[in-house]
Amino acid sequence: ILVTAAGTEEPLDPVRYLGNRSTGRMGFAVAAEAARRGAQVVLIAGPTHLVTPAGVRRVDVRSARDMYAAVCAAYDGVDAVIKAAAVADYRPVETAAHKIKKSDGELTLALTRNPDILYELGQKKRHQILVGFAAETQNVADYARGKLATKNLDFIVANNVAEKDAGFGVSTNHVQIFYADGRAEDHPLMPKAKLAGVILDRVEAILKQRTVT
Ligand code: PMT
């Protein structure tokens, strides 16, 4: 099982970056639970202070492009990908070689698109089960269903990150799961460790169904 966790950092200069509020807790919970269930787990993690869960092989990355390279290198050998990382959609066009000095007036940053890692995996999908997350602050179901289809996922775990006790940083999450066949599930607020089990139950069910058919 390949799990990604935490945010990416997109460098502006040697001391600054564009980042986001992901701590890695959601992805680390999934990796820990998958290893506890006996899976071989590779955890590709952006910068975080979290301790590597027992039995998990961890690859540390910093930027979205680093994560893209690490994920692609592991992709062929995995049965499922669970992509809990918060990947920067944009990076600065240029990374200054030296610290950017302040001056009077405004500073405008030019940004360019990063690869959409999950979209690329969806394009190359063969046997792999692909699970995405959708971090939204409005129109959660519509945006999540859009990502599910565009990225060719088996299911997507949608969290409204504007909600208290859900999304970034906290130890709990409140999600809806949308499936490629149109089904949807509402789940109550629960610890991320428990949600990790809910997600892995569904991955296991798809794997078992494929073994039978
Ligand atoms: O780490 P925590 O503090 O515990 O917080 C958990 C979380 C809020 C980060 C997690 O629950 C979550 O929602 N993760 C997904 C964050 C995100 O980037 O969502 P998105 O809707 O922007 O992206 C949709 C999916 O595409 C995600 O699976 C993402 O990993 C993936 N993606 C996005 C952009 C990109 N360039 N490449 C990607 O692969």
C-alpha cells in the first residue's frame, strides 16, 4: 500500500516557501493501520514532525515535484494508493538563489502549475486501487465527485476543512465517501485512527471482490 501524507513546501528562496496546514496526521494514521493489518506500506511524506509508524517504510520529500517522483517510482509495485497528502497545486516560477530582500512597495510572485500527481496515476492506472482525498470549504459533494471522475479514482474521501474538528491539524475528521459507481456514504465525526480503518476496510473489500471475480 502506498500512502502519502503531509503538505508540500514550494521554495521561494533559501529561507521561505509556500506551504499549507497539513500535519500528516491523516496519512500517518492510514499508514499505521495498514501496517498493523499486515500490509507492506510505503509512506511518502512531506515535512512533518510525526514519528514513523512501526513497520512502515518512509520516504521523505519536500516539494510536489519530489513527491511526484517518489510516488511514480513506487507505483508499479503497489496494490493501492491512498493519497492523503495536501499537494501544492502551484509553485513559484523561480526560486531565488539568495534571500529576497524587502523593498518599498508590493512584491508580486509568479506561480506555475505543479503536476497533479493523482491525475497522472489515474491516467496510468492498471491494477491499482486509487483513493483520493478532497479538501474543500464549500460545495463539498460536487467538487469531490468532480475529482473522483477526473482523477479516475475508485473512491474519494471528502472533508470540509472549514469545519471545526475536521481536516487539517486536528486528531478527528468528518468525511463523506463517494464511489466511482455513484454510491455515497456519510460518516460521523471520528478519530483519524478510526477513519483509517474505515478507509482500509473499503480498500480490502475491493481487493477481495477482485480476487473472487
Ligand atoms: O495532515 P492533516 O493535518 O491530518 O490533515 C489532513 C488533510 C486535511 C490534509 C486530509 O484529510 C486531506 O484532505 N488531504 C487532501 C488534501 C488535498 O490536497 O486535497 P485536494 O482536494 O486539493 O486534492 C485532491 C486529491 O488530489 C488529494 O488526494 C491530493 O493528494 C491529490 N493531489 C492534489 C494536487 C496535486 N497537485 N497532486 C495531487 O496528487
